[in-house]
Amino acid sequence: MRVHKRAALLAATAVIGTGLAVAPSATAAPKVANISVGSHNHHGVWCVQAGINAHFHKKVVKTDGKFGLKTRKAVIKYQAAEHIRKDGVVGPQTGSHLWADNSYSTYCYRYLPTVY
């Protein structure tokens, strides 16, 4: 799984870098803000929570669309598992990893901050 996700992230970065990117079927909202404690992006928070639960194949955090301390702790756990900066904030790097893990979800693409 890790190799496939890394390949997807590298391919997306390479394609975007060449200017040949083709827009996916879902469109990201322009400038999706980072998602963190107190975020009002309830759809994005739900996507983060659902993505973390899917990644660990169990319920790690309640999917209620509210980013509180338990969701922050779950984000840090996810970031540690992905070997990315552990700050409890879903920015473009963490959002991109979540998207690569759950790229089948066209719904969540527009609500997550990503690099692509």
C-alpha cells in the first residue's frame, strides 16, 4: 500500500510539474484552508476523520465533522504513521496523503487541502 501511495504522489507531482496535469473528475475548492482545531470546514473535518479511520482499518476517531482535541490526536497518529510532520494540522502535505489513501472519494477531494 505504501509503495502505491508514494508512486501516486510522485506521479501527481511530476505531472503537475510538467504542466500536463489533467483535472480530475472532482474539482478542489480554490485555496482550501488548513484544517485544525476549531475548523469550520465541517465537510473537510469529516473527510479527515473518515480517512484516518479507513487508513487504520478501525474507528480511531468519531466522524462528527468537529475538529477537537481527539481529532488532533488522531491526525498526529496518522502523521506519525505516514512519517510526515506531526503537528496535528491537516495542511497540503497531510491532505495529500489522506487523498492518496482515499483517492476513490471524489466527495472529499474538494474539501481537503492538497498539493494537487
